[in-house]
Amino acid sequence: MDERTKVLICLGAANAANCIPCFEHYFGKARAVGLTLEQIQEAVDLASQVKKGAHLAIRNRISELMGQEKEFSLPCDRQASKSCCG
């Protein structure tokens, strides 16, 4: 795997983990390996979508366990898989 791809993955993981120091570290590395702000933003947006899907999936499960009928729409195609974004 090339270095730019590794850094993009790390940026997405840092975003998903809410780790500001991690994101700052890998943001510097991203710029150093020549990634554009647009490429960085795309990685952040993808990670945010996955993170949102996971959050909504657990909210749906909690509602189900509590006998509530409220269901939150997931940002991905749930028909493709039992779990969101997987």
C-alpha cells in the first residue's frame, strides 16, 4: 500500500475515533506526502458517513430493545448488508 493511501486511512480513523491529536498529526503527514485539501476532505467525509451509520444503527437497536417503534434512517444501502456500510 502506498504512503498516501495509508495516511488517508489514518485520517479517516482519527476522525472516526474523535482523536484530535491523531488527526492533527496525520494532517501534517498528509500535506507532506502531497495530498490536497480536497483529497483530505473526501477521506474525512467518508469516515463521517461510516461513523454516522454506526451511531444510527446503535440508536435503532436501543429503540428496538426499549420497545419503541422509532427508526433512524441509515446513510447507506441497508439492503446490501445486515450491518451499515459493510
